[in-house]
Amino acid sequence: MPTIPIGPIRQPIQRLRIRRNINLLTPQQLATFRAAWKASYALSDNRGYAHFAGLHGLPLPTECSHNDTFWLPWHRAYLYFFEMSVRDLAPSVTLPWWSWASGKLPAAHTATTDDNPLRHAAIPANARVPNGPSQTVRAGPRPGSLPTQAQITNVLARDDFLDFSAALRQLHNSVHVAIGGSMALVANAAFDPIFWAHHSYVDRAWRLWQLNHASSGLPQSVLNTALAPFPMTVQQTLSVTALGYDYARSTLSLPFAATGGTS
Amino acid sequence: MSFVERWVSDGRLQLADAGVDQDLAQDASAPDALVRADLVFHGVVHSRGSYEGRVFFNNPDADAETPTDHDHGYAGSYWVFGHAECYGDPGHCDPDWGAAEDVLDFRRPHHMLPEAASVEVTHALRSIGGLADGIVLAVVAVRAAGYGEDDRPPLRFDHVRLLTYG
């Protein structure tokens, strides 16, 4: 008889995609993730990495939203559509998150092997700033410059959505400043592969906040606002499970028979 | 990272400057009654380079090398994720472009509209004994190590407001 006090998990829950901690990926998961990233680099049309990275800043128009009301919904939609494009290339891949409280960039993104596609990415000519580099660069972070767990916990404890959103955006900004280089420039930030793990963590923080707050807290007046260029409204971003993914810390599935049931 | 510029308020930041009525001000001056205090920068320009704005209380000589601890008046920081330059034609990054109020204008707000940045200063305000003696406020902008051709000082905002609760 099983000793774990849980019931059988229904099939729809099993289909939720789980975004994982980048530092806890298995070697196989990391290899698949890197292979998917390379495949995305190789696509030069609107299915590929450069297209999605370019939506954030250059080439114009700059689509990203960074005001306190819209930045969380807009970036949730942004990651969703980019993740779907990567999953077209590798269906098992999700966008992993990187915890700022780890104090340093994840090894997956800093390994200096020649074939590590997460270390830097090409910046196409139409997205370069004057005298800017042709591939992404980083200047940091230096020790102690990333948000601490205490700061993150403080932000998560804020009950008002706009207060939470503004405080989280500040920590997010601090990471862009701390990493420097391409990440410190709105125009090029999304070309750096760490951008996506950084924003997956932002999105996870919003999800954790939502777990403790029954109301979205967003003004009713903005819920039907479209998040251009994505075919999605603010309302449609409010539930990650409705978008088919989640940030569960761990998952455990038991077949019905293993719980003592008979089919 | 390197020091770029410093902005120091003219004299002492008084409650009247913060737009708080006097009755509330009397209550908020008592540090023991303070539940929370936010320093909110309004009209923060983000069309220039990214930077950290380090806020110091009663240390008008603070600079980028000043330790970020309460002994040196450090109250907290805000961070601006900047655009650095305008990559469009003249007027592209001017938030006044097409800014006329029109209820039938369904376009998104201009991408360069100034924003607000908030720094929670509860502990810092308690550590200096509250607001009874006023505050000299210094903001030190420490620019991110980036690239591009923009060398304009990044620190620009419209006004700063201190909100106290308690």
C-alpha cells in the first residue's frame, strides 16, 4: 500500500507544463534546452529567436511595456508566445527560471564552452545600436548586487497589486542594471539569453503572489486591454494554468492502481 | 560602475514639501508611530541610460563610493531600466508627440512617458528619529556598465514625495 497521502492526479493536471529552476535541470533537460535554443537561433523568420528578442526593443517598434499596470501581463504574454515557438522545435522544453537570490548567474548561462548557446546571442544588424556589439555582452553582476531573498520576500508580502508590481519592477530593474551590457539597454536586453530566465523568475514571482491573493488586484478598466503585438488581453494573462503552465516546486504523480484503487 | 552625478535637495525636505497636511505630519513625525514610509520619485525619465539611484538622508556629500549602510545615511535605492538613446526619427521618443487628450484615441500611451519609482525608507526614517528635524536628501546616480553613444547624465525626475503611514 502506498504511504503517500495523496489521491490519483487527473489527466488535465498532468498536462500542465512546469517551468523549472534552471539550476535544477537534469543534464538531459539542459541539453535539450540548449538544442532548442540553437534551433531557434537558426530561424530567421517570425518563428525564430531574433524575431522574439526584437519585439522588446530594436528593431522598432519597441513593444515592451514597463509601466506598473501592464508590465507583468505584457511580459507574461511575451514569454508565453516565445515559449510556444521554442516548443514547436522541442516539445518538452519550457522556459526555466533563475532565482536572483542565488547571488550569481546560473552556470547554464555562463559556461564558456564554445557550443553554449545560453552564454550570448547574435544581435542582428537591424537591432544594433550605433557602435554597439554584434553579439550580446555582460558586465556583471558583481557580488552583492543582485536582490536578496529577504528583498524578494518583502515584495511578495505586499497586498496591493500595484504596490507589489511596482516593487517587483524595481528589483527587476536592479537585475538589468547589475548585469549591465546588453541587459542594461531596453533595445537589446531580450537578445541576451539570460533575459528569459530572468523574466521567467519575474513571472513566477507574480504567480506566487497570486496564490496568496484571490483578487487579481488589477483595475477592472484594464482587463480587456490588448497586449500588442500579442493576440491576448490582460484578462487572459491572469491565470497561468489557463495558459497551460505553472511553477510548481515539485510534482508527484501516482497511477490510480498504486493508490490501492482498481480499474 | 562609475559615479555620474549627484542631486541634492535645496535645503531640508520638510513635510510641507511632501504634500502632507499638518495634522498628519504631526503624527508621522514620531518615529515610533511610523508603520511605513515610501519615498516616491515622480516623473522619472527613462529615455537615458540605466542607473541605480542611491538615496541618502542627511549626507549631502554622498557619492558613489559612500558605503550603503545606515551609518552613512543610506536609505535605499531605485533602479531605472533605460532606453539610452532614441533610435527613431526626430520626435520619436518625445512623450509629448500626439499627447493631446482624446477619449477616442485608443493608441497605447507613449513609450517614453516618465514613470514613478518608489523606495521604501521606513527603517531609514526611524534611524534618523523621524521627520521632526527634516531631511537633507541626496540621490547619487550610479550608471550601469552598458554601451552605446548616450553620455547624457541619466538622473532626471520631476519631483520627489515622502509618504508616511502610521
